[in-house]
Amino acid sequence: MNVLLVEPYYTGSHAAWADGYAAHSRHRVTVLGLPGRFWKWRMHGGAVTLARQFMEMSAAPDLLLATDMLDLTTFLALTRARTHHIPTALYFHENQLSYPWSPGDRDVRQGRDVHYGFINYASALAADALFFNSAYHRDGFFDELPRLLKHFPDYNELDSVEALRAKSQVLPLGLDLRRFDAYQLHLHLRRSAAQVQVSAISRRPLLLWNHRWEYDKNPEEFFRALFILAERGLDFGLVILGESFRRQPSEFLEAQRRLGERVRHAGYVPDFADYARWLWQADLLPVTSRHDFFGSSVVEAVYCGCFPLLPRRLSYPELIPAEYHDLCFYRDFDDLVARLTSAVEHGSPLQPAALQNAVARFDWRDMAPLYDERLEALAASR
């Protein structure tokens, strides 16, 4: 089967997902994308450019797989001569209905932010199947959709909500986790140390931040917990990874100043080998995010042997098997500090392999066949 994957925001995790599926699928997957910048313009105008490019191609796809960044209605309208008979799936990495917008965004201040959510809604109407990367994401979308529609004065089309829900499925994100295996030297060293009965606290534990440097990841609470540990005299190191899209992320600058020599590294590492090595070295992953539709950075760190301390919210309970929830999830900020203190002083309560095996199911070797089956079923239903 020939699959055309249409991605207007082809960068970062979106590009990794598209390339990963193309590389591991048993189908022939062609990626049609635009550079990942100016996300609002991509949602408005990306469909026009991508439609033109598609019409100039000789490809004859059997199925279209688009992402939530595409205005699918515009794309299909401009390509109807060639796509009117082709089944279409829409994959939601995120959505603009339940995504927590920054209060400083000028569209929010001017009350004009609902249009992006409407693009998601209209695209969902045009698609034959909807795939969400987590149940949390799917449920959040359908919780917010009636509120969006009620925002308008009449003909709210509220009956369409259940029709969209009926064609929705959860299809977790596929990740190239096996790619990390070549860099696991540090994990072997830790296991060797354990075998010769070296104390878990003889080596300074290394804490990890590997998310975007953005407000929705809640860096303020993350660093507040670490400041408390530092004030108590606990010995730990910290590595801060992830991209920053702000010129002066004040929370991170303050953290580097207050934590001083504890900070082993702070900043984005563009080289995958460097990123992987840091993950294998890290011991603990405290997470304070207010928003995460899936949690790819959490899965990557856990796969590399980090013990996670997660809030019992968002998509995280879906990532960790239920038998480990009591160990991995905290109730509130005070509980996070208490659990983090214990982990720094006494080490992880779990062997790294236990959780590593649990999240390995998100590797493309397991996920690509599932994607293939879902898309084949969609194609057969038309």
C-alpha cells in the first residue's frame, strides 16, 4: 500500500515520528512536509502549499495520513481531482482545543485563539479516521470540543461530537528507542557497580530535565523542589537538556545560578549521541509538567534507565504499568519532595530493567505493525 504522510510542521518530534514510521512500515510511506516553523501560519497556509506540491507529484497514494497541523479541509478541496476517493486518517500529536496556550500569546490577549481549534475540528470532520497518541489526549479533545462549538452563536453542530468520537482510536506514539542501545555503556557500569556491592549512594545521583524549556513543562515547580533539596544539603548533580524557544528563560538562568556546580550541563544538545549518553548517565527523572499529550521525553529517559517521579495526571499513567504506579507517582508537591529526597539518599526503588522493559513497547518495531494494521483496516473499509 502507498501511504502519503502529510506533515506541515516537519521538525522535532513530528519529523522523528514521520521518518520513524516511514522507515519501519511494511508499506511504502512518502513524507510530504514543510519546515517546522511559524506554526500558526502552517495551520493557516500550509495546506495550500502542500496541496500544490502534491498536485505536482506523480505519486498515486492509496491512503492519506495527515497530522493535526494540517488544515485537511483545504488540502482535500484543492486536491479533490486526485484525492476524492482516497481514505484519509488524521493523527493528533496535539490539538489546539485543550493545549494550554501561553497567557502572553497575543492571540489569547486579543481573544482570537479559537480559530486554530476550529481548524482541528473541521479537519476531523473531513477525515475518515482519527488517531490520538493517548487516551488522555482523546478524552481532553472531546471534553473541550462542545465548549468550542457553544462559543458560536447558532448552528453549533453539537451532534457532530459523537460522530467524531465514533471514528476515533488511540494509537500511541512510535519511538526509535532501539537507537539508544548503542550508547548504554553507563548503564552497564552502574550494573557492574551493583554487582560488586558498591553503595548506591557512593556515586552522586544525577537528576535529569529533558523537556522543552517552556511554561507548560512547569520548570518553576521542578527547580523549587531541587532548591529545597540543595538547602537541606543533599548531594546531587543535574543535567538540563531540551530546546529553548525563548531568549531568556529566567527560571533556567536562576537555577544555574543557585545550583552552581551541581549543574553538569545546561542546554540543548543537537547531537543524538550526546543526548543518549546523558540519558544513560542520569538516575532520576522528576517531572512536574502541567501538559503532556503523550510524554516521549519521559519514555526515552525511562528506557535509558532513569527512575521517574511523575504527577498522577496527564498521559503518564498510561505509560507506566499499573503495578509500578505506587512507586512512580506522587500526590502533590510535598510528596514529590519527600520521594525525591528518599531517591537521592537511598537510590531508586526499582531496577532500571523493570521499567525499561515496560516502555519498550513504544519502539517502532512493535508500533509500526500496529500502525500498518490500523491503516490497512481503514483502506479496506472504503
